[in-house]
Amino acid sequence: MSDILAVAEHRRGELRDVSFELVTAGRQLADQSGGDLHVAVVGGTVDAYADALNLDGVDVVHTVDEGEEFNHDVYEQVTDQLYAELDPQYVLLPNSVNGLDYAPAVANGLDLPLVSDAVDLAVDGGVLTATREMYGGKVETTVDVDADAAVVTVRDAEWPPTEEAGDASVEAFDASIDEAAVRSTVTGFEEVGAGDVDITEADVLVSIGRGIEEEENLDLIFDLAEALDATVSSSRPIVDNGWLPKNRQVGQSGKVVTPEFYIAIGISGAVQHVAGMKGAENIVAINTDPNAPIFDIADYGIHGDLFDVVPALIEEFEG
Amino acid sequence: MKVLVTVKEVAQLEDDFEIAGTSVSDQYFEYDLNEWDDYAIEEAVQLQEDGIADEVVAVTIGPERSEETIRMALAKGADRAVRVWDDAIEGQELLDVGAKTRILTEVVAEEDPDLVLSGVQADDDSFGATGVSLADAIDFEWAAVVNDLDLDADAGVASVRRELEGGVEELTDVELPAVLTIQTGINEPRYASLRGIRQAQRKEIAHMTLGDLGLDDAATESALDLTDMYEPESESDATIFEGSAEDTAGQLADLLRDKGVAGQ
């Protein structure tokens, strides 16, 4: 039992990027543990998915023809049964919204430790070492997992995707689903965040975060946007507070934007936010905390108080 | 219907801090109610105001210091609280998801709720997994990352929206009893009123030890051993504009003009 089992993720007819990153992470662990990499895909057009997942470093692709879309009860049962059949050392799952909807149940059901949101992994002498962030990303930690086997969820975009085709064998896995234990039903999907403003079309975005402190202060940001002929976007807390509508939100659960200029004001740069704006051509950050992670991806920065810098900037263009 | 809400007082690091070994000294922390749990409490209190919940009980695993934070949940409308703590828990550097699940499972056995609300994740250890793990352990149905809840108690169904990535929401019907992990933005958490704060002083926070829950010290054993903690290396190669607000704004304005963004 030195094998790795990775379970791919798909939604509405497409494999999600994290599936190809799981292959990379899984191959790396399999090389270190000396085992094979098994990739499973559950539900939907499994044969087409299996073709796409037949990638360099994958030994076996298991197709499980159960349902169309993700259902956590089905995924938990299938993963349990694959685990029983394959006896892998590590089960690798995505640290996505759906991954976190079943990985903890799999770990609990199999009585295995769970390491979530790993950003790096290494196996040495049978010990798994995972790198994780704590305290909102202000520190990194390493944890050793003291167990023969474990369930690990992998943060997206930390491993590069595997793209080269492989020569894995593709095997259909016949799972038996206890329908009585499927007690949730997905009834539909909805796109949210439509509206009058499309921030993905803007050349210049003035984006505001928690640093704005009060709703009234947003006027300052709209004034700057007007002076620069830019569009206002925001990080999640501003939308959570109801200060701006959802169609202004940049990030993992909001929009992915690639403007020419992205001016991040009072935004610390949490990984979920960065996922939505790292593709901008030029990134400017204005933040009081010089250690804020936003400066890691910024091209230009000002370590300063937005309530001093933004009025001065407006003055530059209107004064 | 009885609603149990798991809450946590989380440690938030100040901008400047020092790491010693695998921990940070207390002086660099500020303690607050976990942001996600604030939304979970609000959702439970709204269920009570709508006549759906008869009782809202907050449960926490935390030291005596955390009672101040837990009392904020009571001031916002929870009826009473349970706080689990003892030396064996204190002795664990990192309480993993399995250990939290074992402890909360026994609290659920004591309280017998119909619905458990937890935050999606805690801001300190960020496992994001305890709610779903607990659901599996107590044989409740569940839904993770819920940003809308419509509860039909008679039909025994919670209709929820789950916030997926990329601006897509999944609509799901979940059979009760259930554990729902609550995402920020699902509601607008209230501020505690003065009256609420006064009332909270008289509400019960029951302290329970592992022994009270029928557990022994082994329940706290974590499979994860924290071996190192460090500040992430800054990868910044940003050009930093120096000087006063006017100076830095001037340099940024020059850049924006140079690149043809504005002021042509």
C-alpha cells in the first residue's frame, strides 16, 4: 500500500483545472512513496473524462458511471469503495468547495487523518509532511502525519497541471450505491453576479477591500475611478457587507479579471482574491501593511494609508 | 427545532509578530469570534425569530478566556452555551479535525439537536472540515459552503445554495437532521444590543471536561504533528514608491500617465 488515489473534479460537462493539478501532485507523491497513481472520475461522461485524464504519470484511470453531477453522498461511497479495492496510502482530493463537501466525510468514515488545504507535500520514509498556511496566510507551517494512510486535500494552482498524454489503463469500476444513504439532491445551478457592470471588460479596475472601513468611504473610491475613467471592483468582504453588489467581486467565488491595470486598495491579497486578478497586466497595491501578501504579486506598491494616498491621487488628475 | 451552533474564538495575528519554535507568543494575538461563526449565529437567531428554532445553543472548544467571545454570541441571541475544555485539550498544540469531531460528537449526543450550523472554516487553523466530518460521525446529512438557507421543518428539508467557484451556485435539497457549514455573506450579522449584552450576563455557559462527555484524554490525540512554523518568504519584486502621500501619489500618477491610463 504505497499507491496514491486521486479523485478528479468536474462540473457541468467539464473537468476542472484542479483535476490536472491533482495528477501532478499525485505523481510526485507516487514517485516518493514508490507506488502507482490511480485517478478516479465519478459521474458524467466518464469515458471522455478518462481520455482527458490519461496523462503522463497516471497508471490507471478508474471510471465510475454514477450520476451526472457531483453529489457528496455518492462521491463518499465511491471513494470508500475504491479505497477498499485499491488500498492506497494517500487519497488526494481537491481543496475546492466540492472537495471540502466530501473529503472530511471520507476521512471520518475510513478513520483516517485529514490534512486539508496543502500547498506542498513530501513523503519520506513513510512519513507524509504537508505544508499549510495558518492565521490567514500570515504564517506557513509544516505538519507530519503520523499514520499509515491519510486523506489530503490540495489547494488549487499550487501544482502545475499535467498536460502531456499518457498510457494509463482505463478500467470501469462498478460501485454499489446505497440509495437510502443519499439524502441530498442537487436541483440546479445558477450563475450569479450578472448586472449592469461587467468588471471583466474593464481596462482599468480600482479595487477596494476591507481597508475602506466604512460604507460611506466608498465615495472616495468612486471619485478615484471617475478621475481615472476606471471601473470599481472589490474583494469579498465589501460584497459580504452588502456595500457593493456581487457583480463587482473579484476572486475565486467572484469574477476572474485581466485588466491592463488593477489598482488594489486596502486589499491584503488573500489567496482567494489573488486567484481572480493575478492575470492583470499591471498590478498596483496600496496598503498600510508592508507584509501584506498583495505586494508579492504587485508590480508597483505604496506602503501607505489609502485615506492619505487616494485623495492625493485624485488631486493629481483633477487638481 | 433545536439548533446547535459551533463557534470558536480565533487568534488573529497582528501585522508584526515573532515566531518562537512552532508558535507565536500570546502578545501578538488579538482574539475575536471567528468571522464565519458570526454568520452562523446570526442564521440560527433568525431561525428562532422566524419561529422555526425553539432553542439555539452555542458550543465551543476553548479556554476560559474564550467565554468573553462566547458571551457575544449569547448577546446576539443564542440561549445558552457549552464550553468544552480541560488540561488534555490544552496540552495539544494543534487539535486536528478528528479530535474536534470526537469531542463535538459527544456534545451532539448530549444536546440532541435537529440542525447544526458551523462556520465554513476557522480563521486560525483553516482546516475548513470540521462541520462535514462531524456530520459523517453523527450520521446527519450535510451541505458545505452554504450562502442561502430556506428551511421547511414540516417537510424535514433544508433547501440551500452552495457557493461554488466562479460565480456559480448549486441549489441542493438536504434532508434533516443536517449540518450546514455557513459562508460569509449569507446574512448581515447584527451588533449585540445593550439589552442583549445585559441579558447575556445571566445566560448559562456550561463548562464541560472530556470526562463530563464520557471521553478520555486519547480523544484529543491529533494525527498531525506541527513541526515548523515560519513567515512565508516574500516573493515581492514590486517597485515601491517612497515618500509622503503626495510624493507616492505623484509617482503613481506619472506611471499611469506614462502607460496611457489617464490624464492624457
